[in-house]
Amino acid sequence: MNIAWFLVLSAFIFAIGAAGVMTRRNPLVILLCLELMLNAGNLALIAFSRMWGNADGQVFALIVMVVAACEVVVGLGVIVAMYRRRLRIDVDEMSELRG
């Protein structure tokens, strides 16, 4: 397959994730859309790695997966803290979690 197909799919997945981050207010949905964006970047990295015939893109994709896992852990921790304090789960009101 041509690399262009992988890049078009990657751009399409990234656009879906970006649209979800911009339009949604639920933090869980925003986290899922961020994961879509990171996976689109991983797909592009692996496609370029396959095109050049080396493993550099795959190593970077693994690093991105580790960062994504850390991001989900921190994000879910914030959401659990909001549930415990009985705050409204709305990204516009996240400033109330201070102090």
C-alpha cells in the first residue's frame, strides 16, 4: 500500500479527535478524543518508519504510547477527585478544583 493512504487515515482520525476536543464538555470524552489524536500521530510515525525502512518511528510511537498512558492516569485522577468533591463534571468549571 502507498503511504498516502496511511497519512490520509491518520489525518482523518486526528481531525475527528480535534473536533471532539473542541466541541465536547465532558472530560472523559475529551480524554478519548485526545487518545484518538495521539493514535493518529502514532499511525503517521509508523507509516513513515515503514516508508524509510527503519525502526525510529516505531520507537517514537512507543514513547507516545507511554506518555498517553500517563496522561490518562492523571486525567482520570482529576475526574475522580471531582466526583468525590461532588463537583459538576464540566471542563468549563474545572477551576473550582483549586485549593
